[in-house]
Amino acid sequence: MLAALLCLAGCSGSSSGSDSSNEITGINEFTSVDLQGNEITQDVFAEADVTMINFWGTYCGPCISEMPELQKISEEYEGRAQVIGVVIDVDFDKPDSSEYQSALSILDEAGAKFRNIRPMGGLAEYMMNLQYVPTTIFVDNEGNIIGQPTVGADADRYRERLDEYLG
């Protein structure tokens, strides 16, 4: 249902600043799984000083086209920052579905090796307020949201934000 609503809203191909409608200040609690079935919790944030969370959909052209750049960012900032994708339109309970297989194919073709997870807990709560994908947020090592979201595919802006947050 949520994925259908986001589909109706469309995806955004360029950065449009921030989405100030989100009142959520942190992604402090969740237990989720990645596309490979591994459990992920909010403890993942402690693995880096900053985590870049990219909400994306398999139907979104700009989301798909930025995947190789997200992988580059993941590699460039390894050890200081990490990238996590949140796939908004895949039913993780149906790994044989075309959407699930599409997500795997998109990531494989892009060479994207960073984690891509199911929206659960605080991530799902944040996602409920999204108007467009891709939307990218940044959190500190405790899951507190820092700065404003970036709406649209904008790798240069992601790097600017990471450099700013990492000091």
C-alpha cells in the first residue's frame, strides 16, 4: 500500500533541498533484514561515524541510475561513513517475487554491494512521511538524524554532506 502511494507521488530526479514535513529526529529502534536475509538492527549505525540512508524504489529511474555512484561513495568513505539502502517497494517475505528479483538485479548490475534493507521500526516510520524517492538522510553513530534530507539523486550533494558531517 505504501509503495503504491509513493508510486503515485512519483520519483524525483533532481535535488530539491529538504522535506521539512518529517518531524522524526532519529532512527533509534529497528530490527530488519537485508536482501540476503541477514538480520540488521540499529546497532549498524555504530559501525561508522555517519550513515547515509538512501530510500529507493525499483520503479524509480533516478534511484536506479544513481546506484553505481552510491557504491563509489560507499568505497570512498569506507571506515568513516557507510551507505545503507532502504528498498521501499519490495515484499521481503516473497523472495521469488518479480520486485524482489528486480531489486537484486538492479544492485547486481550497478555493482552495488552496500546493505539494502527492509523498512522496519523507525525506518518504516520515517518512510511514511516521504513524498519522493530517492530521498537520502544522514544519521550519526547513534541513529540521530543530522541535517536535512536530500530529495532526488544528487551524488555531489551527498559527498558535500558527508564531508561536512565528518568534519
